[in-house]
Amino acid sequence: ITGYTISYTGGGSSGSVDVSGGSTNSYTLTGLTNGQTYTISIVATSSGLSSPPVQASVGLVPSAPVLDSTTTVTATTVIISGSVPSGSVVTGYVVQWQRDTSIVCPDLRDDGSVTVASSSFTGHTITGLEPGNRYTITVTVSNGAGSGPVSNAVAAMITATAPSGPPGPITLVTVTPNSAIVQWGEVLCLQRNGEITDYTVTATNSDGMEEGTASVDVDARRATISGLTPSTQYTVSVAAVNSAGTGPSTTLPVETPDGLTVSATPSSSTSLTISWTLEDSLTATSYTISYYNTNTDCFTHSRSGISASGTSYTLDGLEEGTEYSITVTATLTGNGGTQEGSTTATTLTAAPSAPPTGVVVRVESSTSITVQWGPVECRHQNGEITGYWARYGEEGSSEVQMVSGDSSGGMTTVSGLTKEIVYTVQVAAVTSSGTGAYSDP
């Protein structure tokens, strides 16, 4: 054998090539068209003689498709387009996609592929993708000879939508009278619908009004809420934000403690001892005590410039048996403002220091009289009036009768008197501490 003649037909073309050398047993045909089937004939030659031909049919895999760089996207789909070089026979294609985990949910894979039987490839719609994620997409086409090379890759950013789920549970880290620090869990991966770029954090009081200002650390999922009111119940809400909007919130009830706790106890009938405790996180420069008589005062008295080191103060010069409303105000260091605490207390009672007013005696018959009187002046009552003594008798002698009444006054009838006798009548008010002064006869 001195050589071979190789002939081929297919793909709309034909040709032959002579190969010299009897020891050769392979040859590469070039210039053929991808995706076409060729009939190959080989004839051996020797001294001008030719052998019968040996024939075989060979198919070539398709060329790599070319994808367009632009895509059409929605919140869950992407439409790709492209083409296969002309001449390639196609019986199907495979679309593959891979999610970029650097944007959302690095631990969650969301890759996929779909195989489609088709005699051509011009594009495909991929559905069920995650909003706000970037995907890399490739395509391979195939025929009876197998799958061709992979196409160029295209990237598609799926349209984001607002988060569909709330952040994880909120934890209260610390709370003071004027602030709170909270932290929270992540939104579930498949509910983020895009990259979380911020959080809205609010504190709403029982009247539905938002208070305070939140400083948010997005990466740490933590916020400091300042400007709150002491001893107030709040609902703290946290919602995630992405480029498309704000999602639903998760909530936690938070109550701020009292910044300043105040109490008062009577130390005498004319004085009260005021005590207070300032919350540990606060520091005062001084205190002011304001107070007023809840029964009669139209204005408030005050004692200012009380030392910051003190925790109690005695208010003196007060009225006996009288309720007072007391407010302690702490002036805080720096720009901390003030803290207030309030209470009420009543001085110890004493016997009334003046008689009832407007005592009137009216003769009802030859043996009976009616005695009527008005109240003791407020500033002389020295406590709750529990009753009255009515004292009556002939000159040089007297009898005493306990009669009912209240702080507004009273009336009683005295009977069994002797005709044509002059009687003197006096009335005194009574508190739990004793009997006060009698009225003039």
C-alpha cells in the first residue's frame, strides 16, 4: 500500500484528499461545518490499483451559541436571547444559571438548569428566580453527535422587591430612663428580595406617637434609641429596607424606668421629709423641690440649689394636716437636661387652731335652740375635721355635747332647756389630734 484517498460528502459540500504512505492510519479533515453529518469514504492504493472503498457517517457537534449581552428581567424571571452559528444542526439546548452569593444569602445556593428539545435556539425565559439577585447564565446546544461548547456568559440582575418578611426577634440590650439599645435577627434569606441596605427603627408610646431618634448599625443589626421619656411604655418596631422599599416589621414592648424616684413622709405637723433616688446612669449637678398645698394653693413654692450629693430634704413651715404635691427636679450634667419625680404627702394633724366661723343661735321654743356654724378656715383646720363639740350652759356652768359635721360646718338642736334662762353657746372643731379653740360665747 502506497497511500490512501479520502473522500467526504455532507453539509452541502464535498471533497477528497490523497494521503501518501502505507503506514499512515489517521488523518484530520479540516474546513468542515459544525453540526453537520458527513459520509466518509477511504480507498487504499498500491501500484496503480485501488481497494474497494470503506465508508462511514460521522456527525459533528454544534458550535457554541452566542448570547446577547442584554436581557429582560422582572422580579422573578429573566429572558435571554442569542443564536447558533448558521449551518449547525441542533436538536436541543441546555440553559444553566448560577446565583451570585456575594449579594444575598451566601450560604444558600440557588443554581439551576433546564433542558429543552428544539431544532433551534433563539432565546429562553427562566422563571422562579429570586428578586434582587444577580445570576450568571450560559447555554449549550446539542445534536445527535453530542453537546457543543458552552456559550459566552451573560449576567442578569433580577428586579428587587421590598422585603416580604420581618427581621428576626428583637432583643433588649439595655434600657435607661431616656434611651434603649436593641438588636435583632436577620430577615430570612428568601424573604429579603434584594440586598438589605438599612433598617427603620421606631419607638411608639401608648398614645400612638413616635418618640426619640434611632441610630442604626446596619451590619450589627443594632440600634440606639435616644430621647425617650422615663417611666413610659413603648412598642419598638424594626423593619428591613432594600432598594425597592421597606418590609414588614417585628416588635418588642419596652418600658423605660423612672429617672428619679421620689417619696415623702411626714416628720411633724408642719414638715415633710422628701427622699429621692437618681437612676444609676444619670448624674445631677443640683436639685430643686417644688411643692403646693393641694387644697388651697394657686401657686407653687420651690426650694432650689439643693446639693447634688444629697438624697433627702426636709420641707418645713408647712400647714398642719395638709396634703402637698411635691416634685423633685434633678439638673443633669452636660447636656443631659433634667429628670423629674413626683409624689404627694400629708403633714401630721394637729388640733384646729381656730374656732368654726359664723356661729348662729336660733330660739326654736321656750326650751330648745338651734345652733349652726360654718367651717374653720382652711389654714387653721390642721387636718381632717372629724366632728364638733357644742358647749352651752347658764352663766357659771356648762354642758358639752358632741355633734356631727364636716369641714364645711354643721348644725345641732339643743332641747330640755329651762325657760327664761340666758344660755351661752360655744362651738369647737375636732381632728384626730384633739379639740380646737371654742368660738366666742
